[in-house]
Amino acid sequence: MKKILLIILDGVGDRPSTSLNNRTPLQAAYRPNMNYLAKRGLTGVVHPISAGVAAGSDTSHLSLLGYNPKEVYTGRGPFEAIGLGMKASGGDIAFRANFATIDDEGTVVDRRAGRNSYGTEKLAKELSITIDDVKFFVKEGVEHRAALLMRGEDLSPDVSDSDPHVTGEHPRKIVPLSDNGTKTAEVLNKYLEEAFRILRESNVNSEREAKGISPANALLLRGAGVVPKLQPFEERYGMKGACVAGIPLINGIASLCGLDVHTYEKGTGTLHSDFFGKTKLAVSLLKKYDFVLMNIKAPDIAGHDRDPVAKKEAIERIDKAFSQLEPITKTTLVAITGDHSTPCSVGEHSGDSVPIVFTTEGIRKDATCAFDEISCSNGLLRITSNDVMQYLLALSDRAEKYGA
Ligand SMILES: [Zn+2]
């Protein structure tokens, strides 16, 4: 049996760009190492989740790891919380939250509290309290954004939003959307009352007002979801797994699946990460683990920035780091793909497919000679991200026999 290294180039898929002579950033990039793997590998295209779906990184990574998001994904709240670095456990209830401004009558006058994050880290700590037997954790995000996590017995995501989604109205009372949600709604309404008091009395808001910033004197909740309880990776696949990623969202998903999270000390998750050091860490973890997932965020960042040249250059720097992959293909099945496309012409995730390559010694290679969206579409495989894990098991001699 071989070890497995699954490399996810976040948002790598793209469309032809006029500034790159009508090539995609992958096609335009100098990428001898990726092409080496394609020449010696089995290639094709992957539809993230299923054909035409503009997948999020959360749903797509779940799917790539073999957990069907249609079964385990119940809303953005939990993944927003995980993305902010909150330590979520299966069964926790999570919401997306806004710090907002209400007037003396309690009417929402600004749903985003001036889009200003001044003091929200301190407010989040003050708002992390226990009511009855339920623990509440708040974590601040960018500008006015935050997430709320609830932990306790008999909690359910079947509750309404408190966010009225418009100004000129009061925050709504939370109501249960089924019998399951009764306790959750009750304790949440108690919590929100307490939260208004905490925010009203907090020094942070006197400081904000002294600086001419709208007070963050209300917390609006929306998008309740339950953090899924996932079957541990090792139990599911009989492999010990690790993850190397630069962003909390991917680390959080990996940890929910039971992968050990290793963070590269120099920090990653930016356009100019140390791809070489990160790849080196991923490769070295194969000594201890059967399976390593590495996510590289840079291509997605350039896609959102609508910058095809930056995306091409990031891919070239990543490719240099991939000179470390050729020597391990004897003992390791190396796979490279994306979690979705982030075309620079769109600036967002799209439903375009992504290329994939599987390489290891002795694999049945196809005729593809380069790693990019167009070359790999001549390869053998047309699969969805839900199939990737099964291919990894099969090509590393780990698949169980189906039948006699
Ligand atoms: Zn993205």
C-alpha cells in the first residue's frame, strides 16, 4: 500500500484571459513539475460536488475528503465560525452574526455598526458567557462580522434569525421552527437580552462613540446550522491523516473529519506564502501519516482579486516547490486538483470544472502531457469531487473488494 498526498490548489481553475494571450493562468504558467506529474500520471477533470456547481471551499473540501456535503452541510453558520478559527465540535449550533447599531427605542439603524471593527474582539470576549446549561462563544470577524457558537444538550438549528435583515425594525425574537427548536429559541432569547445589556454597558461602546464610530450595541443572528458530527477519518478509511493548510476554514474542516492539523510556522494562506517550506512539511508528514491533505490558498486569492497575471505567477512559485514531489512518487500516490474554479474574469467561484492528476510509479497513465484545464480534459477521468477519495484508495491499493 502506498501513502497518499492530496494537494488542493484553492480556486485554481480559470478561464482564458486576454492578458495571457487567451490562455488560463495554469496554461500560461511555467510549470515543469506539474507537467512532469501529468506526463506520468492519470488525468482528467473534476466537477466540484457535481456538474456546474459553484462550490464553496467548505463544501468542496468535505466532498474531496469523501463526506457528502448534501448529508452533512446544514448551513453556513458552522463553517463561518470554523473559518474564524473557533474550535467547534459536532453538535454545536452556530450562527453568522453582525454587530449592529440600535437607537434608544431599540430600532436597528445600522445593521453593520459602521462596518467598523473597533473593540469587537473585546466585545466578543464579553459576550462569551453561559446561560442556564448552555455555553455561548462569540468570535469577531472582519469589520462588523462575527460568529456565535452555542454548546449544550438538546440544542437544534431549527430556529429563526434575530436579524430583521432591514433597518427601521427591532431585532426579531427568535422563534422555534419545529418542536426541536423550543429550548434553543428560549435560551437564545435570554442570551440576546443579556447581550444587549452587556453591549450597552461595555466601555468599548463609550470609546466608539467618543471616536465618532457607531456603537456596536446589538448582535444580530442569522443562518443557524449544526456543526456536523463526522465519522472520524481513520475509522472511515483505516488511515491516519494530517492536514497542512493556511486558513482556519480548511483547518477546521480537517479537524472535524479527524485529521491532525499541522500549521506551517511561517504562516501561509496568502498570495506570497512560503510554498516550498509548506510542501516540505507536507512531504515530511508522510513518514508519520498514511494520508496528508495540503491546501494552497494563493490561486483563489488572485482569482478573487481578478488578477490573472498574479495567479499565473503564484502558480509558478507553487510549481517550484513541487520539485519535491517527483522523488516521492515511488512510495506515494500524489494527487493535485482544485476545490473549485475562481476565474479572474468572474472574481468569484464558478461552476467550471478543475483539472486533476494522480501520479505514482506503475500507474496506468494516459496521453496527457501538461497539467491545466484544457490538457487534462483530454485525460481519462470525468469525475466529481465525491469520487476523488475512492480513486485515492483504489490507486494506493487500499480499496476493499466489492463482492466475492
Ligand atoms: Zn474563494
